[in-house]
Amino acid sequence: MRIIIANPDKPRPSRIHMEHPHKLVHTTLIPIRWGDMDAMGHVNNTIYFRYAEQARIDWLASLGFLSDRSGQGSPVIVNASCSFLIPFTYPGTVELRMYLGKPGRSSVPSYFEMRLAGGEALYAEGAAKIVWTDAATGKSIPLPDAMRALAE
């Protein structure tokens, strides 16, 4: 693991190449808990994935994709990545901004940026590919029209 020490007051350019134009679809605030930190005194790398997961779930739930599964299928993540730029520490609140890229037949790429709430410095960024599946078969199905409309 490589730890990048940076000045949190200086915004950093994005390191992930966004191959598609991205559209901001959701912002959420997540308090950093004391227990999120590890023995090194900063938020453990695995927790960043939990923060991204929570933002995705909040967003999908706000659109009704998790409460009504009648014929819509289920969203699953087939890959996820994160670049850790500046370590988060307790106390603080993470502001996570979620973006969507160009949708495919059954999937849509999502991207995220993490900052301290109220700040501009980029602490982490990443991506996750969301694929729509049939819960009974586990196979991919076309994106719901409502999801496609949000991404386009």
C-alpha cells in the first residue's frame, strides 16, 4: 500500500481518466466514525468502499430501485476501484459525489469523488460498474428505462 501525503488545502487534479462525460446524480454526507480508523491513525482503505456503497444504496433507494423489484431486476456491482489521495481522519464528515457515465445495454459506469464536507480538496476517487441482473437467473438484463434516462 502506498500512502500519499498531501496538503488537504490544495485541490488535486483527478487521477482517474473518465472515458465518458459524467453526470452528477447524487451527493451524500457520511460522518467519519472513530472505529473507521485503523492502527495507522487514518480511515482504513476498506471503509472508503463502504462509503461509496452507502452513497450508491442511498441513491438507488431514493429512486425506488431497491424497494420495488417487480420486473425491474436488481443492480449488482461487477467491479470497483478507488484511488486514495489524502487520508481521512476522525473527526470529520465525508462528502461523496456520485456520477454516471454513458450506459450500456445492461450496465452503467458510476464514479465517485470524496472530499471533506465544505472543502474542495479531493481525498479519494473511484468507480464501480453497476449491472442490472435478473435475480432468479443471475444473468444480466437490459437497464430499466428510468435508469437509462437518468444516465443519458
